Amino acid sequence: MTTAESPAATRPRLLDLLVPAGSISLLVLMIGLVLAAAGKTLGYDYTCYEGAARHLLDGKPIYDNAFSISVGTCPGTYTYPPAFAVVLVPWLVFGGAAAGLWCVAMAGCFLAGVALLPVRPDVRWVVVIVAALDWPLLYAVKLGQVEPLLFVGFAAAWRFMDRPAVVGAATAIGALIKVQPGLLGLWALATRRYRAAVVAVVGALAVAGASTVFTGLGAWATYFDLVRGLGGNYSTPHNFAPGAVAHLAGASDAVSAAVQLASVGVAVAALLAAYRWASPVASLQVTIVASQLLSSPLRDHYAVLLLLPVAWLVSRGRVWAAFVPALGWIGLFATADSASWPAVASIPLTFFGVLGLLMVEVYVERRSGQRVGQAGVTA
């Protein structure tokens, strides 16, 4: 004899189906609208990667040494490690559809990263909903930027933080796509994950060495020169680094450099404090944010990675953190005009704001641990 299920029992099951379907549908809809309206900007940054891969096939240099041409803009100068250009060569088989397919693949990478997050299912769906309304993510997917790839790597390192092979691979691959994820190696050392650090170094050297067969050693020398040049250029278009904000507001090069150095100092201080007092997962979140603040230029679409610490904060009951990514829309009002410097400043301020929230959480976490320890001793 069967009994009808009560409405109270049926409702949670319906929600279990509707929330995932609804959140993913919203994300797909928003990304679809952005891609449909992209026009010639579809895969704009992907053209940099594609150009480097084609030059490699044609036996031409993958870097443009003419530093006078708006360094860091696309299509134009390729500013990523040589190994990434080698990996992109097979993607050229898609021909004219390559840019659009790459953008779709980046959206898929983001969803894969969300699936990897070691948080409750309800928090994952919150992240997907927030991402659907997050301009930095929509913008990154439209451009074909690599942030969703880095998101997957950081998410994997978070979920499998006690597996040296995964952390090491995420560090090595991330650093060979874009140098910032290499900071995971420092986190591994600080948290005594020495095997992960060894895997990262060996893996990075192996892949870099293999790619050098195709690019030559000179490509790496040019790449390091280019990175040094980017770090001291505060007039690079679409740069949201603190030094660039100061420059746009009218500060001299010396003052802009001092502002940038001070911001790096704050990020380093936060890192050292986290490595000294925070739990491994908390220090990992600090590492993710600091990895972006230690570099210049700083782009608005780098804020995609802020969804990782937001997920961690929400999972700890800080539901209000889900509203932080909404600040990314302010960057839409940023232009090269000095009058827009407050809008430009919103990007680094958001990064530092999240960094501050993480440090507060580190303090709360530490205080809670001390109280638990004292209670145990008293008992």
C-alpha cells in the first residue's frame, strides 16, 4: 500500500531541482546575451593568444618587441608565458569558429570550477547566481580571457589542498598560463606542503622545457623583459592597479610608483600575517586575492577570482559577502579620462576590501580557536 507524499516532503525535492536548473539557466542566458551582443569584440583577448600561436607555426617571434605600441592591448602584443602559446596551437584547427568556441569553453571552465568548490551545494548555486550578475565574469567570457581557467586551478587547489599532485599541478599549469598563480607555490611552502611545492617546480620546469623546443630560449628572455616593462607602466590602457589610478588622477610617475609599492606592501603584509596566523584554507583565500594585487597591470576582469573568497565567506555564514561582486559594475564607468578615476579606483578598492574581510575572518577564526583551546584546558 502506497501513501501520498506530503506537500512538505515534496517541496524540498522540487527546490533541489529548480534551484540548480534556474541558476545555471540564468548564467547561460546572461552569457548568451553578452556573447550575442559582442560583435567584433567577441574573443578580443583570444586574438592575442591565437596570434602568438600562428606566429609560432610560421616561425615568427611570438612577442612584439616594439614596446611603444600600447603594450598589453589586443589584438596586438602577446603578454603571456611562451608555453601557453604552444598549448594554444591545436586550438587553431577550429579556424574562424575558434574565438567563439574559446569563449564558450571559458564559460564551461567557470562552471567546472564552481563544481569543484568544497562548499555546500546551496553555496555553489549562490555563486552561480552571483556570477550570472557579475560583470567581470561576463566581460572575461566575452573577451575570451583566461581568468575562468585560473578559477578552475584555484578551485582544484582548494578542494584537494591535501593532495600534493593536484596542488602542484594547479600551481605549475596556472603559472605557465599567467604568472600570478605561481604564488600558490609560496602558500604550499608556508603551510608545509613541501611535496606540492616540489611537484609545482618540477612540473613547471618540465612543461617550460618542452615548450622551449618550439619557442627557443629567446622567447623566455623577451617575456621576462616584457613583464618588467608592464610593471612600471602606469599609463597602460585599461589598467586598474593602484599606481595607475594615482597616475590617472594626476599624480607624477614617482608618486604613482610609490602608491603601487605601498599597495604591494599591504598585500605582502596580509600574506605574511595569514601564513603566520591563519588556517590553511583561510591563507589560501588570502593568497588568491594577493596574487592579483602583487601584479601590475590589474584588470577589472581579474575580479572573477574574487568569487572564490566570496564562496568561502558565504559558506561561513557571511551571506552579505554575496553582494561584493556587484561592485564590479562600477568599472563600466571607467574611461581614460582623468575625471573617471574614482570609477577606476573601485576595482583595486574592491580587491583590498575583500582582502580586509578575509583578514577580519582570520582574526575571528583565530579567536574562536583560542576560546575552544582554553575551554578544553579548563575542562
